[in-house]
Amino acid sequence: DDGHKRIIVSGGDGTLALAAGIITGTETELAIIPGGTLNHFAQRLSIPTDTSLAIELAIHGKVVSTHVAYVNDQIFLNTSSVGAYVTFVRTREYLERKMRYMMASILAGIRRLYHFRHTHIILNEQKIKTPLVFVGVGERDLQIPSAGQVKAGGREGLHLIVIRCNSSWSAIKLIFSAMLMGIDPLKKAKLVDNAIIDEVKVTLRSRKKWLTVAVDGELIKLKPPLHYRFKRDSLNVVVPDAKDGDA
């Protein structure tokens, strides 16, 4: 509001998304000091995790335009999901009060597989029974060792993945098959809906007026239906020069 050309924000993906929601679509530049647990967005932009180096970059780095996405009016920079991941995050946050993040994540994942649940959704007028709907900004790599990360040279858009399985055991097999073989064999077997799109509408078959949705690792409440949309080159971010680090 004061007309500053560049702002510096220290935090994790949720904090950066909050800042991005304010300055997206303006000329203001976002410089990042990674301060979260995983820092997916900063990692994707090759922002150094060392604070002194990140501050130096924030002051002198070049500016590029990057993509963001929205679910209804909520911006996100990395991923959003509905279904199993929401309950996973709740369980992990509870366990983090007693143990470290990584162990809490592992135990939360095991618990969610043990207490397997489906979500009934309507995806572009098609009824689907699924444990998970995943939406990523940019095409994701689905094979080890970079599973879940933005794919190098991948397509632009929203990466929509809808899993089709009926039990925790079938979910485990599907996850490992996807990581080892990639998504195409599963798509041909009609176990996964997988597409790169610009927008999609997801409706959960529920009587609840508010839905819990995961966005960049945070849980928020949104009114259905969920309208996901991709917005190209709408956020100005400060990144290293190619000679200083592949941006």
C-alpha cells in the first residue's frame, strides 16, 4: 500500500501463500527467506535455505513471473487436496505435539491407511468414489526418487490426480506402482484419473455446508463446490541468476 517495489517475507509455504494472495496481480516483487519445515515453493525457485544467502538474494536477485492457483478465492502455490490428506494433516498435527515432524508424518500415514475412508465426489458431472483428490501447481513427478516434486521440464497447468481404490491394501499397491512404473499404466487400468488442466470443479457429496480442504499443508474451510483454476505468470518473485543457481 505504501508503494514499495519489493517486500521480503520469511516463512513456510503457508506464510508465503498468504503474502502472495495480497500481491498477486500487482507489480510488487516477493523476496523469500525460507523459514518453514519443508519450503517446497522456495526449493522450486532455488532459494537458498541459508539465511544470510537468502537475504543477499532478496536484496539483489532478479525477478521472474511465476504461476499460482486458486481453489475458490483461496490462493495456493504448491498443492491442494481433498480426502485422505486432510485427515492425514489433522493426525500429523496432533502427533507433532509429542514427537518430531518426520516421525509424526510416518505414523499419521500408517494410521490413515489403517483407517481407510472413501470420499464421494462429483468431478465435472462424473460421480467418483475416491480416497484422495490431489491438485498440484505444475506437472508432478510420480516416480522415485523425486515423487511429488514439480517435474523438470513438465507441463504448465494444474496437475489433477484422482485415485480409485477400494481398500487400504489396494491404496498401498497403487502408491508403490505409481512410484515404480509411473502413472500411465495405472491410468490405462482406470485406477487413476490424471490430467493437466487449467480449471476443474469438484463437488463432494456431503450435507455439510463447509468442506475441509488442504492448501499448501494448511487446513481451511471452503463452501462447495470447489472451483480450481490456474493463473499464469501472476506473481513476481525474486530468484537467483542462472549462473548463481538454476532458477
